[in-house]
Amino acid sequence: MILRARVVIEHAERVTDGGAVVVRAGRVVRVARSTRAIERAATAGFGPVIDVGEGILSPGLVNAHAHLELGTFAGRMTDRTGFADWIAGVLVAHRASRAGDYERGVSAGVARSLASGTTSIGDIASTREGTRAARRGIRSVVYREVLDAWNPERTDAAMETLRRALPTRRTTREGISPHAPYTTSAELLARVAAVARRRSSNVTIHWSETEAETEWLARGSGPFADILPPSPKAHGLDLVERAGLLRRTTSLVHGNHPERGEPARIARARVSLVHCPGTHAFFDRAPFPWSAYRRAGVTLALGTDSLASNEDLDMRREMRLALQSFPALTPAEAFRMATTNAAIALGLGKIAGALRPGWSADLALFDAPSAAHRDAIQAVIQSSAPVESVWIGGRRVSI
């Protein structure tokens, strides 16, 4: 098929006025950038020209970090007195959950993501229900979460959850998430690394989210000293690297408190760093050190985190919050963080996040009839209405 729109965003660096996306077998063949090029594509047998109207045709947005199953707790975690209290609240809500809650959370999260133009998502599954839940209609990397709280008696049980690989489907693949260096022992990190290498699985790790975790890891003091065993007296990034997980198939999430030199180490290892502006605002945290990562050349991506610590799963809102927080950030950079860079973080580089020849035809049609093509990216970011249409692998998805 040939999808023609008033404006086509190919990627953050290229916007085409009056173009069309030529699709065959679920992949982008090319973007036709003129009426004559569109006519040639039609004559060459690439299918009918489908005029999608006055909207903006864009790569589907990519959410590099979510916990869809926690959507069942949306609006219930209102006490923001501290991260440890929030965790305690989640655990209380977890104990009170009923059969089907997590599956419903995943389903609702997928529906909301699609309706806001997200076509790919990196989703953490910490429960059996969340792992089993179908993520129909959206491209997903399902990261199974493991942790042992540095308790050797829990390490084997944590690894047992990874004994069988998740089946790979057309739009779903397996990932692994050792929760964080302060909740995942050095032995468990190393064993996860071995499984990830054997299965060619991407890994994501919460890292340096709070000062409390960095304090316990490095010095054995702080709030976590009362609930965790003796500290390894090591920085979290060092533990990740010693396990063999500081590599480009790993993404780190949050990174709010990097030590001196750590952004450069992350950049050299070609590790992606995922920032979640909505959750950052929810906890009223100190400014995210965006400029330090940017100067170091780190691949920065955006994610929503969960509805237990965010108001929405709309990546457009995450881009708006990022632009509000970092005056030097441009709309094109924010868009790249929510498309191409987020796809790289999920191991979906050259698959999703841009409309390039050979990449999957994952598209979203945003309603912005008055926006000039030079303002198309900004128009997408500022829009809040449900998208008109979504395609994943060239197939139109119901939203």
C-alpha cells in the first residue's frame, strides 16, 4: 500500500510535505517525497494510494520503560513522602490484588498506549499474571523482572522464573530485568548475564534512581541499611559492569544520581539511558542531570514508567515534560528520544522508531490539520487527542 498524508515525519531530522509511505510485506520500501514519486510507486505495483487526510503521518512512538501491570494501581499511590513509602504502598496494594488485576492492567495500558500513538513498548513483568498477559496489537519487549534482595536463599528461586524462555512472536520478544543493583546480588546479576547472552536477550536495569540506594551500595548506610543485608560497598554501575552487563544490549533506567565519570562510561559502552519525566515529577525529584549525559554522548530515551507513579502512558506528555524541564532541548531531540533512541534502548534499532527503507511499517496518524510541515514535530508533541490510526508491521490496528 501507499499511505499519502499532508505531512510525513520520516524521523527527527526529516519532515516531508505532501509525501507518502510506500509499504510492502509490512516494511517501509521508501518515502515518496513528491507527487511524481507517488505516481511512480503506484505504477510499479506497490498497491493503491490511500489518502489518510490532513493529519501528520509519523513513526509510531516508542516507550522505552513501562510497568503496564501496575496500571491496576492507577491513582492509588498518592502518598509522595518518599520512595521507600511508595514501595511499601505498592506492596500493600499487591497483597490486596485479585486474580485478573494485572492482566487487566496490561490490557488497559496497551489500549491507552496505542490510542496516544505508541506502537512499541518495553514492559517490565514482575508477576506471572503480568508475564502471561497478552499485549495484542503493540510491538513489545517483555522484560521478566528478577531480584533476590542480596539474599542467597532467594537467588535460585529468582533464576527459576527464567528457566523457560518466553516464545518469540511477530511483535513480541523476551527481555530480562534484574531489578536494580541494590535489590539484585552480584551472583544473580552474573547469572542473568549468562542467560541473556545465551538467548540474545536485551536487559534493562533500574539504576541510580534514588540517593538512598547509592548510599547503601557504596557505604552501607541510609534508609535501606535497616531492611537489606550488609552492603557490597560498591557503586551500582561497577556491579553492573563486573557482571558483564555494561554493554549495548543493556538499558539503564532513571540514572538520577550518576557519579563523576559515569556518564562517559555509559557512553563508551553504548548503553542507553532511559529517563521517565512523568515519574520524576511525581516524586518531585531534583532536576535530572540531562546535560551531563548529553555532553558525554549517551543515547537518551524516554519512558513513562507505571501508572502507579505517573498520570498517563502518553509519550507526547513525556516529551512535553522533558521540554519544560530542559530549555536547551529541542523538539526534534525530544522526538528522537521518544522514537529512534527509545527503539535502540529496546533492541529494536533498524526495526522501529523511524520510517526508513527496510524498517517495519509502524506508523501513527496524528490529527494536526493546521500545522505547517516545519512545525509538524512540535504539533505531534503538543497534541493530546487520541490518534486517528495506527499501523504495526503494515497492519492497521484497532484503537
